[in-house]
Amino acid sequence: MPHHHNTRAIDLAVLDMAGTTIADNGIVEQTVNEALHLAGLDAITRETLRPLRGMAKTDMFNRLAPDPHKAADAHRNFIDLMLKAVLAGELPAKDGAETVLVNLQERGVKTCLMTGFDATVQDALLETLGWRDLIDLTVAQSATLRGRPYPDLILTAVIELGIDAVQRVLVAGDTANDLLAGTRSGAGHVIGVLGGAHQREQLEAAPHTAIATNLNEVLVNLA
């Protein structure tokens, strides 16, 4: 009996959400500043924010706010504002993202969406996009799981979905923090996707196995 695994290069694709499978249209950046402003904190520049993109938002606000109370306030504001934006349809699917998810499903590859957003925002996004049946798992940071650049979310997916080898995992994201997390998890394919929060130079400076112009190109490379 030939082993069916030989028909495909990967068993699991762990894909980032905002900027990779979902278009954020500058909403995240805008919302971070609005959340800081409501907590009585100063707005930050795109330059300050850029290296923090892809991190768990709790960690991000802890870095941006001088004291933990203000950080918690800003983070709560961020969640409320993001939920409003999601429900208003301001974070649509990226062109071709749904096709990629369907394609992975047809190939028998498991899929997991990871995010720096909180689980509530992630759930609202899935609901709005109608993607629940297209993916096997979603992971977000929690009291016990660290967000990116740590490998926790990816390794959680490996465990929960019963994947036999990390070498057969593909991680794709649009930030250096995604690529760091993928590399630290030992994933066999760690792919930077252009068109999101980070430019080619930031992605190329992070450890990766490939850089793709879009999600569809990620798939083509695995065919």
C-alpha cells in the first residue's frame, strides 16, 4: 500500500490572519492609535508600530504604555474598536484567500489560522467571513499561550491537529514576527507573504524559507 502522505508536501498550513488572509487596509494601525488616545496615551508613529506588528496585542500595548493599567485600558479599547470594525465589514478577506483555503482542504491539508488579535476578535472575523467550515483550528494567545514571535501558537496547532512532524508544517505570514515564530517552531516551510504589514526588506531580514508575493504563490510553490 503506498503511503498517502507522499501526495503532498505538507500536512498543516498555519496562516496568519490580518495582512495575510485578511486585508487590514490600515485599520489595525488606526485602531491602535484610537485605543491609545482613549486611554489618555499619545499616538505612535508607523515606524514605532511596525516592528510590533504580528505580536500578541497584549504584549504590544504593554510595550506602548508606561503603566500596566493604561496598557490594559488601551488593550480593552482596542478589542472593542476592532469588534466594531469587523462587524462593519471593514476587514474583508484578501483576494484569493478563500480559494487557497478551499484548495488546501481539497488536498487534505489541515489549516489553522493564527492571530495576534484576541480570540473574541478572531471569532467575530470567522463568523463575518463565513470561514468556520474551511479551517480546522484557530489559535490566539491566552493566559497559557504566548503570542508571536514565540512558537506556542504553531506548536499548539501541531498538537491539537495530531500532526506527525513539524517538518511537514507550513507557516505563512506578513510580518517578521510570523517568520520568527515559524522558524522557532521548527516548521519545514516558513514563508513571508508580501502585501501586508511588512515590506520585502523587513521580511527578508527575518529567517524564512521563501518570500511569496501573495498567498496563492505560497500554494503554487508546494504543488
